[in-house]
Amino acid sequence: MIDALFTPETLQQLFPKERSNDFFDALFGDASEGAYDIELAYNGTDGKNITLELRLHERPGCCLACNLTQGLPQVFARHPVINVAGVVEDVDKMLAGQARCREWSLGHTEQRRKEMHLVPLIIRLDD
């Protein structure tokens, strides 16, 4: 069952906590300039798609709402440190033949709470 594959430990391996600092270090030259930490979360499957989320958690003393999070899907899709394509390749390996990842896309940034925004990652599966 696909749901059982996406444990907190597995999600942490797919997208380690350090990647947030690496991203901001590459972007600004200083990891402490980042306003949020990025966490990968699992949001389920309908058999045709797997939905993951890049959750942006506001860092203490920072303002997530004041940052330009709406343009992030385009940035995340191409940024080598975030490496969404690599995450999808790793998911494909995890599936071990139960299904195959065909293509992926990032949805629009959603604000769940003032201090937490998310970018959906939709992975289409082969039939």
C-alpha cells in the first residue's frame, strides 16, 4: 500500500531539514536570511496521483506573510537545491513497481495559517 511508504522518517530522508538552510545559503549567501523552514509532507493518493506538500514554516522572528511566497512554485520547480525532480525520482524508486511516477507539477502556494504556507507537489502515476 502506497500510504504506508510515506512515514515521517521516509519524508525526512526524501527532503532533509538541512535543505532549507542549503537553499537560503545558495539564494542569499547566508542561511540565516531565510524566513521559513521547508518540510516535505504526504497528503495522500487517489491511485492516479500522489500528493506531497512542501510546507513552509515561519522561522522565529520572521514574517512568512511578508515574503514573496506566491512565486515559489516556479522557483522550487527549477532550483537545484530544492531538487523536486530528484525527490520524484526517489519516490519512484520507493514505489518499487507498485506504480510508476510519470510526471509532476507544483500547484499554487496556499496559506494554511499565517505562519505556515504550502506548495502542493502532484505526482501523476502511470496506469
